[in-house]
Amino acid sequence: MAASIQLLGVPQVVLQDGTVVVLRGHKAWGLLAYLVAQQGAVSRQHLGRLLFEDAEDPLAALRWNLTELRRALGPASLRGEAIALDRSSVASIDVDVLRRGGSSEGVRLPGIGRELLEGMNFSGSPSFDGWLQAERRRMHATSQAVLHEAALARLAAGAGDEAVDLAGRLLVLDPLDENSQVLLVRCLANAGDGVGAARQAAACRELFQRELGVLPGTALGDALRTSTSTAVSRPATGRAGALAQIEAGEAAIGAGVLEAGLQCLRRAIVDADATGDPALRSRARIALGGALVHAARGRDAEGAAALHQALAIGREAAPQHVAAACRELGYVEFLLGRYERALTWVERAEPLAQDVAERARVATLHGSILSDMADYEAAQVQLRQAQAWAEEASDTRQGIYAASMAGRVLVLTRHLDEATLLLDRCIGEARRMWTAFLPWPQSFRAEVELLRGHIDEAADRFEHAFALGCQLADPCWEGIAGRGLGLVAAARGDADGAMAILLDTLQRCGRLPDAYVWGGAYALDAACTVAIERGDDRAAAWADRLLAISAGAGMRELVVRAHGHRARLGEAGAAEASRLLADGICNPALDVLLA
């Protein structure tokens, strides 16, 4: 009889007839949760060391707990020398639905937002406890992402009251998350409750000032008054007028004239809606959503709302428009470090991407997500394919972007000669075609020189990247280059200067609610390293913060590095946790660090 497994909240296994199977002991639940999270089979020896290190006979303890699980899952399950959960014999698993199902399914889960294996403590198994804490953070972050996505989808469908309810549920999970506050204000405003939206915005400002000592960014005020389809001047009429506005808006934004371009795109939406053509209505919203996400910093929430509208319309329109909307929504999730949801959008986009240019964009995003998650080999497969498709499509900018992300992987895995060749080509092409992107490959090229011990050359490259990033007011570019300048100062023996630079960098990385989360975590990792070497009292708090960010997102290598920092600070069990969590990450640089 197929069982449903619920691991969020108080765990239970429910049989098809409604019978709830009670498992004896926490370890059986811990074993089940670990097997659910694995992609393949796990050796008995590994499971014994992980969960039963305090037992006199770990393998015997494992056998008892496997027998306990078979009472719930069936006598033929979980057998062999390597243990894997056969998902085909299970009706449903709530964490699988949360991670990779549709948001409309996820929000109906009874355990959404609740802790994985709620109320259970595994302090006697420190290695497993380290894994579980990271997994709990990831599930919490995924619950937030699913609620956020569902609220935007209901908002796009015109179900304002449902959107408000979902946004309210989201805010309960983390009242200090600025994106959640902005979403609730936007939902209230769009539902016609202007007074409620204003009150929520005022309460948010008061809360942030009291708890964080800062005020929220401009996106909160924008949410009070922004309507995606509101034109700021009288629209033209007809299909030709809508197309002309889209082309004019995209051209203006490409030339750096942002507000004029956004005005054209808002007018295009009104014109397109007047035609009743689903393809044109979808295309106009994708143009505006993409512009808000890529060009208008700090306005990803508004961009995502436009993209959800495009997706709702696009079900009646051309597949390439649905693919583009899914890709852009995946990109928003990627920036915010919500990788499970980002991969869900990518999987929706891939079969719909009909032309080679769109396939290049989707593959670049896919590879970038996998890279952030430390699945480096799979990332390179996607990024190499993206470069080939971009070349076939004669899309130079997409080729630069894909190659730069591949170059980043090569730097992270210390394939420095290959990284040099690839990044030098990126830099040359960016100088000719895309100056605004130059700080990204330039910073990783500088890191190559720093790793080789060429400190002065690294400093020159980082300084150039940082200066250009500041001119562009891009927190991502400022952050990646500022991190490098801090490490240059540390390499020159100026620990105080390095710390000052890295503190400034962390502020720059986080000044917008939709900044690239991986970039901020990468800078925080460097700050932890320098702080520990310097004996800075803030090192422990920063290591904890790095663990919270990276575990919540699923940045596996940075989770390992966070535990490594905690081990160097003397925390019991942290070294064992770092080695356990490094299993399956193919990175020679990480192997050296853990040796």
C-alpha cells in the first residue's frame, strides 16, 4: 500500500487507507529524511558513521532502523549494500513537492513553513546534526520562495484577496525580509486596499528602523503606487503602435535611458491589451519584466509581477513567450539564491525554447544555478552548450555571459590556466561589445593573479573593476571587486585595511533587496577568513551568518566553508560536518582546504 511521507512539521507516514504509521525513535526519522534528500544510493558504512557514531555497533543500529522503516514503506524497500529510497513505491513526499512541484501544490502542504523533523534533536550525532541544520534552513527558504511565487501568480490572475493571504503567510516566516514586506504592500495596493498598503509600509519602516537601524529601500514606496500596465501618457492604438513602443522601449533601455524606456514599455502593455492578442500582450509584459529585472536595480519584485502576468496570458500564446517568461522568473529566483525554484522554472522553459538564442539563455541560467550550488561538472556541461548556441545565434553578449560563468567555475576549482584563456577572451569581447559587464570577468581574472601570487597585477585589475562597478552603481560588480581588494590588502599584510574594505564590501553587496545573494555570501566567506586570521571577535557571528545564508540557499561549497570557519574557531563537530557535507562536491580546491 503506497505511503505518503510528511517530513515538514511533526513527521508522519500515512498509508493509502489513512492509517498513520508510528516510527519508534528519532533516528529512523532522521535516516528517512537523509535518504529522501539523496539523489542516489548511500553506502551502509556512510549511514552508520553519520547517524549512529555513538552506537557500540553502528551497522547493527542501522539495520534495526531500516527494519523500522520497512514497517512503514514495505518489506521490499531499503535493501542492499547501498541504500536508496525507491520513489516509485511512494505516493508522495512533501519535501519533493515543496522543492520541485508547482507553487499551487506547495502552498497546500500542511507543513509548509514548518521545521523539517520538527521538535527532534540529534545532538548525539553531530555530523548528522550539521547536515540537518543546513537542510532545515534550505526547506525554510524554499517555503518562503513557494509562498512568494504563489502570491505573485494569484496577483497576476487578478485574485487579489488570495494574493494578500499568501503574502501575509509569507511575512510571518520572516518579518525582516524586505522582499516579503514589499510583496504584501504590492498585493494590498493591487487588491484595492490602499489604506492597508500604506499602513503596512509604515509598519515596515518602523520595524526596520527599530530592529535593524535602517530604513527599507525604494521598492517599498514603489509598491504603493506601481501598476505594471499603467501608462504615463496617452497610448497609441493598434498592433503596430504596441510593437513600436516595445522596440522603442528596448532600444532606450539598451542605450541607458531607463525611465524613458520603461515608460514606452508600460504604454506598450496598454496598447497590446487593447488588441486582445495574447502573444502581443505576453510579449509586452516580458519586455517590461525583463527590463525591470536586468536594468532597473532594486525592482525585481515589480518585474516578477509583470512576468507572472505574461505567463498567465502566455498559456494562450506562443511557446517562446512562455519560455522567456519562465526563464526570467528563474533568473529572479537565481539572484535571490532560491535555487530549487529557479531550477523548476528552468525545467519549464527548456522544452519550450524553440530558437537557438533562447536555448542559449536558458542553458546559461541553468549552468549558473548549478555552479552556485557547487555542481561544477554539470554546470560546465550547460555553460559549454550555452556558448555553442550563443555562437550559432550570433549573440555575442550571451556568449560573453556564458563564458564568464564558465570562467568563474574554472577559478573556483583552480583550473587557472584554462580560466586565464577563457576570461581573457571574455574581457576582450566585453571591452568591444559590453563595457557594463566588464567588472565581472575582470574580477575573476584578477583572482587568478591573486591565487598565483601576483598581488600587484591582481590589485590593478580589481581596482579597475571596482571603479567601473561604482560608476555603474551595481552592487554585484562592487561586491565581487571589493572582495578582491580586501584579499589583496590581506595578502600585503594590512589586516586592518583588509577588514575595513571587506566591511564596506558587505554593505555594498546588501544595499538592495534583490542583489545577487551568492556574491554577498562569497564576500562574507572572505571576511570570515580574514577575521579569523586577525583574531577578530566578529568572526564567529559572520561564520554563523554565512552558514545561514548558504544553507538556506543550497550553496553547498559555501556551507562546507562556513563549517570550516567554525571548526577553526574551535566549535565541536564542525570539522566532521564540513567533511560530511563536502561529499559529492568535485572541487580540488575544496579537497585541499579540508585535508
